[in-house]
Amino acid sequence: MSLENPFQDPLRFERRVPECAMVIFGANGDLTKRKLLPALYRLAYERRLDAGFAVLGISRTPMTDDQFREKMLASVKEFLEDSPFDADVWTAFAQGIFYMAGNFDDAALFPALDARLKEIDAARHTGGNVLFYLSAQPSQYIPIAQGVAAANVGKGSGWRRIVIEKPFGHDLASAQKLSAELHSAFEESEVYRIDHYLGKETVQNILALRFGNGIFEPLWNRRYVNHVQITAAESIGVEGRGAYYQEAGALRDMIQNHLSQVMATIAMEPSATFRPDSVRDERSKLLRSIRVMKPDEVLQNTVSGQYGPAHIGGEDVPGFREEPGVKPDAQTDTYAAVTFFVDNWRWAGVPFYLRSGKHLPKRVTEIAIQFNAAPLAIFNGDETTTAPNLLILRIQPEEGISLKFLSKRPGSGMKLRPVSMDFNYGSSFGERSPSAYETLLLDAIIGDATLYTRQDMVEASWTVVDAIQHVWDEAKFDFPNYAAGTWGPKAADDMLARRGHVWRQP
Amino acid sequence: MGAAGGIIAPDRILHDMADLWVTLGKQGEGDAGVLRACSMTLVVAAEESDDAQAIGETLAALMPEHPSRAIVIRFRAEDQRGLAARVFAQCWMPFGHRQQICCEQIEITAADASLPDLAAVVLPLTVPDLPVILWCRSPRLFHLPPFSQLAGIAQKVVLDSAAFGAAASALRQMSDMRGMRGAVAAGSLLADLSWTRLTRWRELIAQIFENRAQLANLPLVSDILISYRAADTPATAYYLAAWLIDGLARVGARPRVQFHSDSGEPSARLSRVELRAHGSADAIASIALAAGPCAEVKTGGLVSKALLPVLTDYDLMREELSIPGRDPAFEHALAAAAKLALS
């Protein structure tokens, strides 16, 4: 019989974290420097990792362990954001950081990797547990996964898991192909598809708000909810990634994954338990319930946009087609807005408006749930006296929840005004919120896939998005159709106006 | 805001608080106004000589995470009855100066002789439907017979056995209180900040044995060594020993415990804990305070560093206020530590 750790105290301690080694493919890349290593250091600082936790970075550039540690030290210091840096904690953590150079297409890399992992396991007692993190180009996912499988890397007494970043294909067919090839090397239960939006505290808090409280769920349906708006706005442009971006676009880059997942979290049915598969089953069911648009419905229910040049804050901002690496006649959508309907009893007839764009006026991600107005306006006054209630879930930059409702103005007479009741996540709980990568990396090490995307979810959202993308691919849009620094094309306003709605200005 | 003379009326204090909110509302900018936040009533019982500024700063730091109506009662050792009160607010601006959040604070000064009158004053001042936590900062107050009436209002009473003098006597008293023979009312929960000080040590130990290779060594532990920076063994050392013995018993180990007073500046802090196997030169695991706020963790030939700073009243209360319900691990450790200290 295996021993149980007798010292755990779940009332006061954080979650239990097993020993493991993490292999980062693409260790010299931006994601490793900006997100992964700062998140791992922060977990070490918070005493969340096993003492023997090890990181083995792999990329093409030849480097020694010490050179890699120096590089990671500089990254951690630069990208630690709101956290303190402690030299002693780093020194101890860095002893577990290793590096090997290699080409992911080279079959000889993988037996060497296996040998290195065995050495690390012997020295640091990582229990044979290995987390592979693919911070590499998507085209390299399959060579890596198959190389790992062919050489039986990390296959022994412990577990193996593989984390991959989006994009999970560029359409349904390629997503299915990617999945099939991954499954030739790893079981689906070992594949962790990361969507960093799901790791954000407020997205997780949606579940707490909906299923931890008794007062919201009775209102969470077509009878009381008028419509839902999900906005992910960026104030910057493509920032030198024009060449990549023109192959992706906002619909594929944001709506197919992040915003669909957020929508699924908002609209899913309560799960019977908080076990990973139970939550993911409900999320998946919701995604599969999104109505797939017929070709003749697409242009009525979607808007594709592309920013043009503008003068913002005394600075000339180039249009997308003037960005380096972008074709002068590019038809890429830097803005996408869609109207989705969910074909189930809870949401039938309720529009879900999703929009995402680059070079919008501010960086903000939020969900606005607009409730039906009071059925009768018994107070005389202007339109504010019938303003609908809004529940706003802010994801970034200030995570929090606001409820907008009407209140009587002080004084004689019955004059109403809207007021907002705010809950700010950061300030209501003095603790610093963990970054999305801290949350998700720890979940992967623990083996909790609740916040990770499953293949059936990926396929469901591609099914919906492909129907739109196919029509867009055939159309020729008159781009640019919005100036940088504005809230997107007028057609997006018209799309809502057809149903009597207006976009909220976050 | 608000003051009174020898007697105070709860209605008057509540009225002063209502006025306070009106004033704060008028000070709010535009439509933003102020938000009132409350998750509990926190009653603090302290000596008049206790550092008022430090208490105020601790409460201010606690408010964002545990917004509460704070009632601070400051006692002076006088035979003549006398009470006075004032109300004010602790506010902060979390929304980029758009809107401020405020918590209310009531300060009552009381002569010891007025202690029997206090429960009747405090009870109507507590916030309905929310828990009442009593943080007693002075052991002298705890031993005054009418204190039980005040403690009876609270769902949880927080004490610090480190302030009670000798650890053996302190733990016995605490254990008796839990046995409902003392000042804490039947049904009230008890917390000891000496136990809270151990959380990070305990968590580090637990984390070491999440590793299966280390866990396999646990039944081999034959000796526990606990060092501290104090002349006498502090309550934290007894708590840690009791908790370790209990955990090790569950994997079949029956270790001996040795306490050791370390040199260095006396601070009643633990300085080192080691788990050893009979006949082995190296410890199975050890944690020792190192330079600065760090501890050195050694296990299986690996050395790592973890932060283990000196905890402030704010750190300790922040943790205790997060646990409104029963804490079975503490209750078990308290009984065992008291037995160990008296053996």
C-alpha cells in the first residue's frame, strides 16, 4: 500500500504539488522569457514547487546550463511585473535549471533528452514525472511529439503530460489532423491545450459567481437576460507581427479560442461536480450548442474589419496594410464581431455578441450581461429611468465585477439615476492574484485539466468559426473600414442596431 | 467623530456611524460616492498601554482583505467605572481614485470595572448576520472574570499563548479553555497565534514529503530535533513537535523529540527543525533559518531556499480571519502540545 503524506492541512496549506521536471521546447523564445520562467520563479518564491523541481530548456542556440540560467535570470528580473525578486530564492531555484541545444527535427535529440532527464531525475528526485511544454512553432508540434514518443522519452514510473499553445490548427480539418497526430504519441488525457484566458482569476471567478451563489443562477437564462456582449479590445496594432497576423486574423486568433471559451464559461450548464471532466463536459456541450451559421446568414451576423491609418495622441499610426510584412491589399480581419445564438432551452433567442480588435481605443476585456428592463416604466423621466440592469465581469486590465442598477436621486420627486456597485478583485482581496501562467502551469503539474481546452471543444468552436471564415474568404471587403483608435467599423454598430441593441463602451 | 463621557449608549454610536456615512457620501466625488464593505465584526480587546498606532495600522492593513466593522476596546486598570467611545472610518481608493471603499471603526475606552457593562454595549454594535471575531491581545484581560461575557458574543476568540508566560502553563490554559472550562464560551472557536506562526514551517515540511522518494523515508524517522531562539521552550516548539509526532505516528514512526535552545538574539522564534533516522549521518529533512528572510531546506541531498520571514500581527490575523470555522488540526495539536509540555 502506498504511503499518504500525513502532514497535509488543506485548511491552511495551498494545493499539493508533486515532484516533476519540465521540458521547455523553444526555451530561447519570447514566451519562455516573458511568461514561463517568471511564472515558475514566482511559484518557487511562493514555495509552491517541489524542492527538486527542474526545468530543462531546449532550443537550437548552443548554450551551457550557466549561460541559460543567466539569460533566464535577466528575463525573470525584467518580466516579474508586480512581484519582488529574492536573490537567494533564485539561486536555489536556478540549480534546477538545465539546458540542451538541439534541432527538433533531429531524431538524435530525443534519446539524448531521455538520458538527460534520467540524470536530472537521479539528482533531483523528480519521480520520473515529466511535463513537456511546447513553446515552439505550431509546425514543430508533431515532430516534437513523435520524437518524444519514438524515443520513449520520460516513459517510466512517473506521468507524462504535454502542454501546447494555440493555434490548435487553422480550421477544423487541420485541428483534427493535429489532434490525430498528437494522439499517436500521447493520450488525450495527457494533452493540455493551454488557453491563458481561462487561467485569469476573473474567468475562474465566473464559475464561483454563477455556481457558488444562489441569487444569480435563477436569472441566468433567456427569461431575464436580454443579450450578452463579450469584448476583447487591444489598443495596439500587430507590433511587428504583421506577417504572421495576416495569415490568422481576429476571428481565428481570438474568437475561435479565447472568446469562445469565455462564452462557454458564461453560458454553460452547472456541472455536477468541480472535477475537470465534469466542467469540461459542460463547456463542450455549450460550444456544440452554438448555432452554425448558414452561408446566407453570415454577412448579416458578422462584421469583418481592418484598421486604417490615424493620428493618435500626436502620433501617426499606420494602417494595417502599411505595417511591415503585410501585403498592401491584405484582406485580413484585424477586427471581428459576431452574433452567436445558443440552441438550447436556457439561451434560445438570446444574442451573444463577441468582438475583438486591434487598435481600438483602449485595452479591455469584459463581459457585459444585459438584463431585460423592468416591464413597466412607472416613474416619469428620461430614458435613464428605464435603463436596464447590467452585470459587468471585467477580465482585464482591472479584474472585477460591477452591477449597474437604478437608484432614487436624493431629494423630492422620484428621479432615478443609474449607480454602479463595484467589486474589484485586486483590492477586495489584498493578495496579489497569480498570473494566468502561474495558475495553468501549476494545474498541469498537479494534473488538473479543468482550465485546459479539450479536443472536442476545439473542434466545436472551429465548426462554428469555419462557417464564417469560408464566407469571409470568398468575400472582398472594402478595407480599411475603421480608423485606428476607434471602436471598429460602423457595420458592427449596425449589426446590433438591427436587434435594437448598442455596443457598450467599456 | 462622536464622543461621550462616563457612559455610552449603543444607539448613540450607531447614530454617529450613520452620520459618518452621510459625511463620507458627501465627500465622494460626483456620482462615485463611497462603498461600505463588511464581512464580519472584529472586536479587539487591548490594554490602554498597547501601541494604539500599531493596532490601527494592523486593522487598516486587514481591511482590504477582511473588510469589517472593527470595535477596538482599550482597557485601563481602574476600579472606577467609565466608558467612552468614538467612531471613524478606514477608507481606501481601489478604483484608480474613482471610488473609495470604507470600513467603520469604533473605539471604546473602558475601565476594568466597566467590563461587566461591555457585552451589553458591544452586542448591539455587531453587524447582523456576519461572524464576530474577538482578538484578545492581553492575557490579563482574559483572566478577568467578566471577560467571558464579552467572549460569549464571539464565534471565534483569537489569543496568543506567547503572551501568556511559560509555555507549559499557557498551553494548559488554552487547552482548558477549549475544554470549555474557562473564559471562552461554549460553542466558541479558539485560535492561538503561536500555532498560526507555524503554518509556513509546517507547509514546508508537508511539501518536502509530497515527493514520493522523501515520503518513503518517513517511517524511518527516529528523532525530531527542534531548535529555537529562546531560553525556555516556546509554545510553537511544543505545537510543532506534537504535530510532527502525530503525523509520523500515522506512518508507523515513534520518534523521540529533542528541544534545543539556540544561541542568538532571543526572539522565541524557531530556528531549526530536523527529522533524522537512527544511525544515519544526514537528516532525512531539515529546515533552518538562514540569512535574511530565508530558510534553508535540505532533503535528499538537495538544498533549496524558501522565504520564512518574521510574521507580523497583520500576517497572523490575516490568516486567522480566513478561517471562520473549526480547525481540527489545531484542536488536535493543542491537546497534544499541552500534554507534551506537561510531561
